[in-house]
Amino acid sequence: MNKIGFIGLGIMGKPMAMNLMKAGFELVVYNRTKSRMDELIQSGAAGVESPKEAAENSDIIITIVSDTPDVEDVILGEQGVIHGVKAGSVVIDMSTISPSVTKEIALKLKEKNADMLDAPVSGGDTGAINGTLAIMVGGEKEVLDRCMPVLNAMGKTITHTGTNGMGQVVKLCNQILVSVTNMAVSEAVLFAQKSGVDPHTMIEATKGGAAGSWQLANLGPKMVDEDFAPGFMIDLQQKDLRLVLEAASQINLPLPALSYVHQMYTSNQANGEGKEGTQALYKSVKRLSD
Ligand code: NAP
């Protein structure tokens, strides 16, 4: 059985690492803030001092950290994975980051005879806890086939989307879909309210038809009830939308609807709502008519 180095034990990483241990994998863990490793170490994982050391002691290295520069840090930095990775090892980055930087990192790892998969996830912390994440994978099919038992321990839907970087591209498509839909739900809820229709009735009447969506069924009622507690935080969503807009600009692709939603979320952030859930987009739309 492969030994796994796991780097980044945040909201997503910690339960994903736990699920790997439950599936019987031997784990070597690293987290920048050491105390976050305690629970895993108590459950039988070995703790190490750097990403380099994690790579030296494993065959598959998983990274799930915040943003593009952070992945560059833990893989290519002074104490990064690249300085400890063994020939034949696979680095699986499960963070949401830039597709073009992903390709560059994969090429650098190839110089060390190591393979890379970009395998960003969708499904939030509940998906991470329950092992039901959707995982979108870029990289060589043969490498993915080898890593399937590892990914199966963390996710339910695992899709090969193309070469390195294409997992990230599909994850960014996911973010376009959820964000623009969220905007439509915000407008429909407000339109119902301002026109004198019970918005819960509007949601019940429409969610089973052609307009149905996860956002309408799950975020719509929260907007109506003014429950803005985060499932997925606006600040994190903005990081992903910035990645989409940067990648789109690199290929001269205008995304007018997504740009508009990005601006509306900026208004949420300016109003101190960055730590609220993405359904607080409704508040930005409502302010336009208050
Ligand atoms: P999080 O709870 O904030 O955890 C971030 C992790 O990254 C922490 O372990 C942090 O270490 C580590 N980290 C950040 N920068 C680092 C650096 N420069 N060097 C070393 N370690 C660093 O974030 P999360 O929610 O788990 O998200 C992780 C990734 O998954 C992100 O790319 C996010 O977009 C993606 N994602 C999140 C969700 C979600 O619902 N949360 C859903 C899908 C995808 P410290 O403990 O030291 O801070």
C-alpha cells in the first residue's frame, strides 16, 4: 500500500486526511501551524517538519492549501516537496489554483521524474467529512488510474478532464456556474418579495422545473430567512472568481455575467460581509433598491 504525504490540514484537508487513514493508508502529515497536526498524529499519522520531509517519506504527496502562491510555496519553495520528491512519486494538488501555474509546476516536477495531478474538489466541508467530494482531475490517465484508490477514499465522483491544468479549468467552470446561478436566485427572490408573492412559495413552485438548481433549493430559502451563516464564504469565492477572470483574460475571453457577480461580491466585502456565506449576494442586490 502506498505511503501518503499530506500537506495542508485546514477545513478541507483535515477530514480528507482522516478519510485516507480510515481507508487504511499510512500517512505522513505536515501543516504550517503545527497544532493542527495533533489530531492526525493522535490517530496514528507521523508528523514532519516540512513539505520536503513529507515528500522524502512518501510515494504520493497530496497538497491542499489556500491559493496559487501557497501551492508554489509548499511544492517549489525552499523547503518544498520538489526538494524531497522521489522519482516515480505522484504529487496531487487538490487546492483550487491557477490552471497555468499548475502546468508550470507539473513541468518542474517532471524534471525530477515525478508526476502531477491537479485534482481540485467541489462539495465543501461536508463533502470532505463524508468522503463524497466531486474531484476533477487533470494529468495523465495512467497516473490517475494508479491514484484511483487514494482519490476514492476522499470522493464519490472522480472525473478525468484532460491534461495538467484541465482539472483546475473545470473547477473554475464549476465556480462560474454556481456564482451566476446564485445571482439569478438573488434576483428572483427579491422580485417575488417586491411583487407581493411569498418567496418560499415561489421557490417551491419553481425548483422542480427547468429553473431548478442546487442554489435555488439550498441558498434561496436562506436568503428569504436572512440566514447568512457561511457554508462557503464570500472571501473564498472571490479568490476563485479572481482565478476565473485571470484565466479568462489570458485567453481574451470576456465573461460579463461573472464579472458583474464578482463586483457585487466586492460590494458585500466593502460592507463587511466577506466572512458570510455566498447567499449574502442577495444583500448586495437588495441594496440596489433599498
Ligand atoms: P483553510 O481552512 O483556510 O486551510 C488552508 C490550509 O492551507 C491550512 O492548512 C494552512 O496552514 C495552509 N496554508 C496556506 N498557505 C500556506 C503556505 N503558504 N504554506 C503552508 N501552508 C499554507 O482552507 P480550506 O477551506 O481547507 O481550503 C483549501 C483549498 O480548498 C483552497 O484552495 C480552497 O479554495 C479549496 N476548497 C475549499 C472548499 C471549502 O468549502 N472550504 C471547497 C472546495 C475547495 P495554516 O494552518 O498554517 O494556516
